[in-house]
Amino acid sequence: MKNTDWSQLWLAYHKVSDDGGKWHISFDGFDEKNRVINSLKNEVSLALPKLTGAEITDTGADTELKVIKDSSIAKEGFVVKKMGSTVTIGASDENGALYGMFELLRLITLREVDADFELLSEPDNPLRMMNHWDNMDGSIERGYSGRSFFYVNNEIIVDDRTRDYARFMASIGINGIVINNVNVKQAASYMITDRYFSKLRELSEVFADYGIKMYLSLNFASPIEIGGMDICDPLDEGVISWWKDKCKEVFTELPELGGFLVKADSEGRPGPFTYGRTQADGANMLADIVKEYDKLIIWRCFVYNCTQDWRDKKTDRARAGYDYFKDLDGEYHDNVILQIKNGPMDFQIREPVSPLLGGLTKTNQMLEVQIAQEYTGHQIDLCYLMPMFKEVLEFRTHCQDDKDTVADVISGKAFGNKNCGIAAVINTGNDLNWTGNDLAAANTYGFGRLAFDTTLSSEEIAREWVKLTFALSEDAEDKLVKMLLDSRRIYEKYTCPLGIGWMVTPETHYGPSVDGYEYSRWGTYHRADHLGLGVDRSDKGTGYAQQYYKENAEIYNDPKTCPEELLLFFHHIPYTWKMMDGRTLIQYIYDTHFEGESEAEELAAMWDSLEKEIEPEAFARVKQRFDMQIHNAREWRDQVNSYFFRKSGIADEKGRDIF
Ligand code: GCV
């Protein structure tokens, strides 16, 4: 049966059989009145009849479903077991029980419940969060799927859609949601005042029903903006006392709130630097105050001077995070978590892993990725991001001999931290299908699944999502999974080669503008001249490569050992440089851009071939996006190739037209 309810994403529960029979549900050790257990009951009562025609009954059941408290299972983990006509979900807490139920429903949808089985799953990351960049006027910074569903005209909305959203998030194991943009401006500064408390409480309770803690982004200058003070110096007694009173008020009014996320001293946002204080001074001041309420301060490391002049060849934005934060390692208090973007720059299609991850060894760390496709195609172009996230998670930092991957660091396995995990800038909005491009929901789903279980492969996640969302023949399913898996590589081919990044239209961040440079008239990101391109970040250049532990620093420092996909991130390379396969760099650029464009056309053709199996409206929505993607890919191909042809004066060996 085709999926026709796009508002339900992977919880559409399309029918898989008609022989569900009668189910009886019992609870042992869990309070049936608990809000999360209540959500569990609601979900199973909604899903089972839809999936299998099953009836929930008190007597004469064919299947016994037992939800049992089992303290041997890790926090938020679960066991799902089927033996004959008895299905058991074991968990040590309510979240685990809810996740176990979603797992069971997933297995039923995937038709994996015929034989007896036992499955144990315990979350790899303690915190699994979504960050919304929603503004209170209803716009979304870097949002590509409509307006905000949290805010309209500076008012907070809590409705059925909010509840559905909470269900989706719980179904993939998300346990924390930051509901407002890290750029906290105008009305959003008043979120921590009684203007919004009652609506915020309502919202936080919807989340709490699904085991999710709500968080707010905080304006560091709140003492000035809403408190009428002249300063927000984190070491000033008056400022500290203002925050104490404010936090008391906030956590009394919003007991379910998990804490605050802070962007300070970056892109015009206020912060401790104004007063000659460190990032640790700022974070610790707030953390000490919220500690009494058992809350967290999540402090972003995306701190850099956006107006720096790149004509100075030593200046390097990539260095900033490490330069500002590394020396303060060990100074951050226990309830501070540093949130670190996956790369040192800004969510480009290819960047090295941030050297801060694992570079810090005495500090709670959280990885920040972006599923909103700011630089990766705006949810117009297909770009399934799990392969990128897997690379980041599996990266060996060499912070110690073993247990040194990014996954080890952020899960707490490396250094024993409890306050740590992973967050994604989310890609949802008020569009019916939530993510603009229906296929972009694979990233929403995938992020949650991967955050919970970092060992899942990109393909396993893609296949699950396809099966849960569509009802396709095996052949069509294989095609769609392949499209997803190939999409990041294709996008990379027709856009920025070899880790150079950007070359994108400033401000909008969609479409090519090879020399496009944000914030100033000086410099380019690629630093191309008539001989070559790329940024020398070796010890002879900006020295960025030396921010890594020795093993990685040595590899990155030398263009001959540097992984080729990052060559131009780390080195300024002549156009005539021989790549590993013998091609010159310039030929590689030409070839990949021609290939990327034609592979984007192949993706579109593959989608066309699925027409008979996909419900017409969804088919048309996605088809329209592929048309736009092809147009975009052509523009990238032509602009990048002609730019470097003119710059280098070297013709394409294959004699193709370069416009
Ligand atoms: C929320 C990039 C984006 C900004 C974003 C910023 C951040 O610079 O373009 O829109 O601001 O990252 O992560 O804070």
C-alpha cells in the first residue's frame, strides 16, 4: 500500500498485514499513570491496528505484550523479546520502555517479527539533541521547509503538530530539544520572562510526555537587553546576582527545562570577550547558578572573528575554535558542555574533523552537526548526510591509544564524562511533509538513529527509513537506497572540490559564486591564483595542521600524505599537481564537475523510474526538486570549470565545452 500520509513521516504505519489478532498489554514495575508510559500506550493503540489490524483487548488475547522494569538495563536502553505469543519490552526507565515500544513497532513495519528474537539496545550518547534555529517571528535561520511550527508572530504555538513532532523525535531516541535560534534577538530575549512562561511550560510538558527535555538558547546580554543593566560582565557581582534571580524565576516556572544553549562572541552575538573575560568565565558563571537546579549550560565553540582580513596569509578562521578553547581545557565546570561543530569552519560538504574534538581531554564535549542543508543543497538537492556523520564519528583523534574516536569522545567512553553527546541543527519546518524535500527526512530520521546507535551503517539507516516511509518493491527500494548513499559524493563532485569549501553565493549559501566571500571585500576562501589553489595550513602556512595530535598532524602537514579529499583544505596546490590516479589537479576539477552534473541527472532519472510506486503528490514534489538540482549542478559545473580554466589557462584534455 502506498504511503499517502506525508504528515506522519516514518510513523505513517502503513498496513503490513491483517492478521494482528488480539493483543493484551500489561506493565510490571512501571506506573501506568506515568506521562511517558501513557504516551507509550497511546502510540501502541494507534499503531497496532493500523499496521496489522490488531485489536487491543483485556481478555482473550492472542499476543501478550509485557512491559517490564529491569534495572540491569542501562539508562534509556531496552530489550525487545519475542517468544511464541509473548512479546516483552524490558527497560530500567520510562524512556527506555518508550524507545523499546518504538523499536517493536519498527520491527513490525519492517516485517522482522515472525520468528522469535531478542534484541538489546543501549544508547551510545547520553544526550541526543535537536537544535532549532527558529525565530519568534516565525522565520527559521537556514530553514528550507516553510515557517516555524513553534512560533507565529512572536507567539508560541502548541497544537497537534507539536505533539506529532514530539512523537517523531521520541521514535528516533531524541531526548533534548533546543527550541529557539542560537542567535537570540528581539522577542526571543523575552523567553525568560513571564511574557512566555505559561506557553513554554505547556510546550515543555508536551515534550516531557515523550521523555524529551526542552532547552532554550540564551542571550548572554540578557542583563542588558531585558534587565535594564549597563553591562553583562560575567564576573560582575550585580550581573551574577541578576542571573541568580532570573534563573530562580525561570526554573520555578519551567521545572521541565533542561538548561541553556549559548552562542557567545560570534557573528555579532555578545559574550565575555567584551569585558576581557574568557569563554570559561562566561560558561562557568551561568553553570554555577543553574547547578542548584541540576541544569546544564551548553556552550558553543563556534567562536571566531568574522571580520578578519584574509589578505594576511597567517590569518585562518579554521584555527579559531582551538585557539580560543584549548588552553582552557579543565577549567570548565561539570555541568558545562562545549558544543563543537564537526569541522573547524562551518558545515561544508567536506572538512576535516575539528581538532577540538578529543583535543580537549578534561572537558565535556558535544558534537554539533547540521541536517538543515545550509551548504549542502537547501533540501532541494539530494544529500543524505549519514556517510559524512559516520566519517566524523569514526575519525581517530589519537587523544589516547584506544577509545580515541570522536564517537568515543562524545559518548563519554574515552574520558568517562556523563554530560556529553551529539546535537543536530534540524531541517524541519511547517511544510506538510516537515522537511521540504520528502527525501530530506532521511537525514532527520538518520541523525536520531545514529545518535542512539553509532554502530549502525549509513545503508542500514537508509534502508530502514525507506521501508518505514514508502512501501516499495524490492527493486525500487534498492534504487532509492542507492540514490541516498551516492548523493553526498555527487553533491561534492559538482560543488567544492577536495575540501576547499564555500565558493557558494554569500548570504543565501545556495548556488555557485566562486569568489563569493562573506563579511568583507577582501580575500577568497579558495585563494586561487594563476598557478594553483587551496589554503596552506601546514607548518609553513597558517599552522592549523599542528592543532591535531602528532599522528594526524604529520599526515595533514604533507601534501603527499594528506588524504586527497582534503588536499585543498590543507595545501595550496599547483594546477599541474599529479593526483594519485595520475590526473592533474585541474583535470580532476574539470572531470569531477562534469561527472557530478551527469550523476545528478542520473539521480533524477532514477527517481522518474520510481513513479509507479510512489504516491503522485510526493512523486511530483521530489521530481520538481530534482529539476532544480540539475539546474544547480549545471551552474556549479559551468562556473567552477570556467573560473579555473580562465585562471589557469589550461585546457580540458578531453576537449569538452567549458562555458
Ligand atoms: C545561527 C553559520 C550560519 C549562521 C549560523 C551560524 C552558527 O555562520 O550561516 O546562520 O547562525 O553558522 O552556527 O551560529
